[in-house]
Amino acid sequence: MTQDLRFQPTMVREDKTARQIFEAVKANPARARFGFGNRLAVLNVDFQQAYTRPDLFPRTAYVTDPDQIDWVNRISALARSKAMPVIWSRVGYQADAGDAGVWGTRTDTPDSLQNIKYDSERHAFDPRCAIDPADMTFTKRMPSMFFETPLASYLTWRGVDTVVVTGGSTSGCVRATAVDALSHGYRAIVPEECVADKHESYHYANLTDLQLKYADVTSAQEVIDWLEAR
């Protein structure tokens, strides 16, 4: 007789929201952490009007913490004052969207990703962002800030071992950047008030997953305290 080696599903099912699950993980005093290293860089992911200005682009922009950009500006200014690098990315494509690849094939509407054209209003950084002339800025084409950009070599040159990842979306480009940061050997820190998403469920589910596997999800104040103590 052939032994039946099939097993019953073991996936946990709970009547809790993604936010409730995240809050429970965050409240666990024994949760494992990577911690800060010796020198950090601030990676501000896609603070461009397509994603930060619901008054201009309500179909694609989102706000989670209303003080998100203020927190990011404060952390970025502190990092600069300690001679630690600050980097800003944004997404944009050439006129025919040929550089968007398969990512640009799912839809084709005025709001579609591949229709964020260079030097357009959607491509422009949000004017509330306090970008310094010394900061590195670049346009990326895929979710991760690391993919086919100068970021990895720049961080190596600057002697960085820790990255603080801010921006949006939590479930998309922030997550991809944090996972790639880990893959490149960096400690990844994600300040909760500094990231945003379109839907609460996506936002908190991904913060939970980042906290459990790929990054330390902290408060913005913890990042500020670490920088002020340098």
C-alpha cells in the first residue's frame, strides 16, 4: 500500500487585520533585530508628485502619515550634518516607454506607471522635500532603488553599512529596496512614520513581513536619536 504523504495546510488563519498583526509583532519585546551599524545612508524612495500629491494625482498618490515628509526632511538633515549620505530616487521613462520593460505592459492609461515621462509633473520631486545640492538623486526604472542604478557602488565608496529606507510604496518600492539592501549586506531600517501606501492592509502586512525577515521597523524618533548621538 502506498503511503499518503500529503499534509494538511499549516498556514495560520486569524480574524485579525493586518494592522493588528503588525502591532502585535511590534509590541513583542523579544523580537530579533539587526540594529544600527557604524555609518548609515538615508534612501528616500520615490518622493515624486505621482505618489505624494493626491491633490494633483488622486488615482496614484497616497498619504499614510500626514507628517511623513517632515520626518524624512528631519532625518535627512541630521544625516547630512553627520556627513552621512542622503539619496533620493524617482521613477520615470522615455517618451516611448521602451525602458519600462514588462513592468509597463499590464495597463496603458494616463495613470499607468510607464506613462511617467521624464521631466513631467508626475516625475518631479515633491517640492516639500528638502533636497540638498549635495544629495545624490537619480531616476530608476524598476521597484528597487538598487536595480541598475549607481546606488550600490556609491554606498560602498561612502563606507555605509546601514540604510534607512523611507518613501513609498511600502508594499512595492520600499519593500523591494529593503530586501535588496539585505541582499547586498546592509542593515535595513524602515521608520514607520516615513513610509506610505495606498491601502492600510498592504501597508501593515508588508511592515510585518519586513520586520520579521528583512529589516528593523522602528519609529522615526529612534533613527533621530541614533543620529543625534553620533
